[in-house]
Amino acid sequence: MRDGRGCYELLRMAIAIRSSAQRLRDRARGSQRLDRLAQALTGAVALEPGGPSSVFGADELLPVYPQLAALESARSRSGGA
């Protein structure tokens, strides 16, 4: 079992990682390359195994979903045939 100080350090690291990821996402958001990539999928029908993923939402890093004509997601079933 971790002591209070160890838990505090883990929490501090998690916050720092999340903050860094948010800064990178903010910097990449609105990138012309990413916008062109999303626009290239206008009208497409897509299959996303394991999806949907938040990163492809309207206000996210790569806003693909709003461009699609249709999206199917395939999730694996666990523990059964």
C-alpha cells in the first residue's frame, strides 16, 4: 500500500501528463493538415473497430465524424461466443 506522499506524487504526475497532452492537443487543433485530412473524408462511410473515439468528434483533434455520411462501430464481445 502506498503512503500518502506516494499517492500525492502519482496524482501530481497524472495531472502534469494530462496538462501536457491538453497543450499538445490545443496546438495541433486547427492544423491545416488535420483539417484537410478530415475534409478528405467528406461523405465517406467508415467502420471504426472499438469506436467511437472522442478524438474524432466535432470539436476534437481530428474532427472526422461530422464529415462522414455514416459511421459503424464494431466492439468485440468479451466472454462469449
